[in-house]
Amino acid sequence: MLLVGLTGNIASGKSTVAQLFGQWGATLIDADVLARQAVDVGMPAYHAIVERWGEGVTAPDGLIDRRELRQRVFSDSEQLEALNAIVHPEVQRLRDQLVDDARRRGDRVVVCDIPLLFERRLAEQFDRIVLVDAPRPVRMDRLVRDRGLETTEAMKMIASQMPAELKRARADYLIDNTGTRQELEFRAREVWEALQRDAVPAAS
């Protein structure tokens, strides 16, 4: 089984590539989905968050109000790290469980979609790393035009992540996403075929 870490800074097109890999046969494990599961009502991370930040970070249905929580911690590095220290170990536990399940099934290529793969120092856990990237001005434009963010908010989100230039040197495969959807799909297909060649046959 080939364990692949898929990453890319915000608005790079990483999620689109993840969807394509899934369509082509990869087993997908999405860190954002795991992060939501980790803070479900009754989970250890849920109780730890409410204990630290109070009932004000819960929605009327009792679930964590992720938007409210982000607003509280995003501009405070100490609080953000405190939140990460609560959530990330639980996300790692859930990911490890899914990877173990995939290995037992004999899945050929397992792709873990992790936005902060390098920031959380997870690179050594993977056999291959795929980075999706686009120039900073292009990503800024996508955040403002496509997601409706204010320019200052978009700048803050981009600045909060490790510069892509530092990630490029550590990636096994790079997918540049500066053009059309069709061009992105073509580049992603090339990388997918390379990953297929890298994969150890499930029977071995």
C-alpha cells in the first residue's frame, strides 16, 4: 500500500485534486472531515474545547460553532496552539485508524488530504507527498472572487500558512494550478499515474 500525503495552501486547488484522485480509485482520508468528527458532541476534544472556551463556542444544536471558535483563536497564536493541541491528536488517532483499515483491506493507494501537513510536521509519515500550488496573487484572487472574502481576511489566511516555496522542495510531486480546470485535471492525471507506478501491489 502506498500512503500519500496531499497538501497545498489555501485556494491552491488541493480539494479538486483530492476529488479527482478519489474518482480514479484512491482511498481518500480528509483531514477536514476528521477535524469535524473530532469535535462532535461526546468526543474528548469537544469537552476540552467547551471547558476552555465556554458554552459560547457552541451552536443552539449543541455542536461546536466552528466559525465562532475560529474568530476567537485565529488572531491569537497562543489560543490557536491550545486549540491545535486539543484537536490534532484526536485527528491523528482517527486517521491512523482509517489507514489501518485500508491496509487490512489491501487498498493500493491511500491519499490523506492534509492542508497543514508540513506545518504539523507530518511529512515523515508518508511514502509520497503531492503538493498542489498556485502563485500567491492567483490564490488571493480566488479567495476574494470565488469565496467572497475581504482582501484583508484573505491576506491573513494566506500569511498564516507556511510559504509554498518551502514546501515545494520537500514534495515528491508538484501540481501547478495556474490555468483551467482541464489543465489541472491533466496534470493531476499525470501524477496519479506516477503514484500508481509507485504503489506496491496489494497482493504483496
